[in-house]
Amino acid sequence: MDKAATATGVAPVLELRDITRHYAQGSETLKVFDNLNFSINAGQIVGLVGQSGSGKSSLLHIAGLLEKPTTGEVYIAGRNCVDLNDDARTKIRRFAIGFIYQFHHLLPEFTALENVIMPQMIAGVSHKDATVRAKSLLEKLGLGQRLEHRPPELSGGEQQRVAICRALANKPLVLLADEPTGNLDPKTSEAVHREFLHLIEDEGLAAVIATHNLDLAMKMHRVVNLEDGILKES
Ligand SMILES: Nc1ncnc2c1ncn2[C@@H]1O[C@H](COP(=O)(O)OP(=O)(O)OP(=O)(O)O)[C@@H](O)[C@H]1O
Ligand SMILES: [Mg+2]
């Protein structure tokens, strides 16, 4: 994978080609997507909207190599990842993809700082460099005074900010966020979203952010709408 080539726009950072996703439901088949196509370039921030059940999470899980499509191809930096084995997919996830879940999924027994250091050390960064990066990210999101707090000692908004820092820690090519502020009250959600967008722009990342909130989606560079298995630019 060539991060430099992608950053200069040679290939989209992420491309989904002719994706279908079918789930067996008793004797019936539920078709979530039929021939879905999508691509995103370096530095773009895309809002992904659609009603509950339209397939936003399924789409992000397929794009993030957490699930396989029924048919179709997922290119990360120009490389088709669908048929790679689990080890290779894990490696690509680790280096090229940042994932933020609706509920933070932080490790409760580790501090905020350790939660952001850990993915970097797994990727081979030294403890010293990982600490510098983790502190800088957490400080940018206003958590400079919360570094030693464990997730249960943080508010919901603070926990989501830590999860954002963790997803950004390894400087991924593309960030995928599944309603990252969906479980926060409207005021906190807006504040975290605003800081989140600034940080993504600051880092020059590509991001796909699923949200129910159209106002938030309108603040992004592009908005795509998922309806009846079809993805439309809006
Ligand atoms: N493992 C599964 N088995 C069967 N059906 C599934 C499975 N996962 C998702 N689905 C179905 O696929 C459709 C899309 O679900 P998905 O979770 O992607 O929607 P969503 O847009 O993220 O919804 P929400 O806004 O509520 O989070 C839904 O109809 C859901 O019931
Ligand atoms: Mg969802």
C-alpha cells in the first residue's frame, strides 16, 4: 500500500465496487444493497445519511473490512481487500483504517492516555512516540486534564472524544465513524462533532461519517444518502 501515492490523489483511498449484501431471513433473503458503488479521495469528508435500517452500519463494516460483502470489491488505496485472509485484513485495518463506533468500545481498565497509546504500540510505534502523539491528540480535543482518567470516570462526550483520538492515533488513510455522537445529548453532540471535523481537517484525513443528523451532515464536504439499497449523492 502506498500512502504517499494515495495522499497525492493517484487512487481513491477507499472504493466500493458493485457491492451487494444479502442476509438470510428464514426462507427469505434480505437484500440490503444491490450493486452499490462509492469512492472517496484523500482529504474528503463524506456524510452518510439514511433511515434506521437503511444499511449505514453494514456499509461501514464492509468498508472497514469488519464484514465481507456477499459480492463486490473493496479497494483500500487501490488494493482489493475482499479476498485477503484474516491476517492481511487485520493488518490493513490496523494501518489504514480508523473506526469509531456509536458506543466508544474503550478498554475500561486502561486510562484515556493508554487507550490512545495502545493501538500505536500494536502497530510498532515506540512507547515514547506513541505517548507524544496520544497526548497531542487528547489535548486537541480538550482532554489535557483527563489523561489519567479511566473510561468509567469520564463523561459520555469525553469517552467519545477519547475514542476519536484512538481511531486517529495511527494516522489512518480513511476514518469510518458510525454515528460517533449519536448517543450524546444534542448540545454535546454538536460540540464533539465540531471538534471532530476540525481535527479530521487538521490531519488531512478522508472520512465517512454516518449520522441521523442532517444539520451535522450538511457541514461535511459531500453527503450521500442510502435509501432502498441505493446510494445517491445529495
Ligand atoms: N447480521 C444480520 N443478520 C440479518 N440482518 C441484518 C444483520 N445485520 C443487519 N441486518 C439488517 O440489515 C439492514 C441494515 O442494517 P444496518 O444496521 O446496517 O442499518 P443502519 O442504517 O445502520 O440502521 P441504524 O440507523 O438504526 O443504525 C437492517 O434491515 C437490519 O435488520
Ligand atoms: Mg447503524
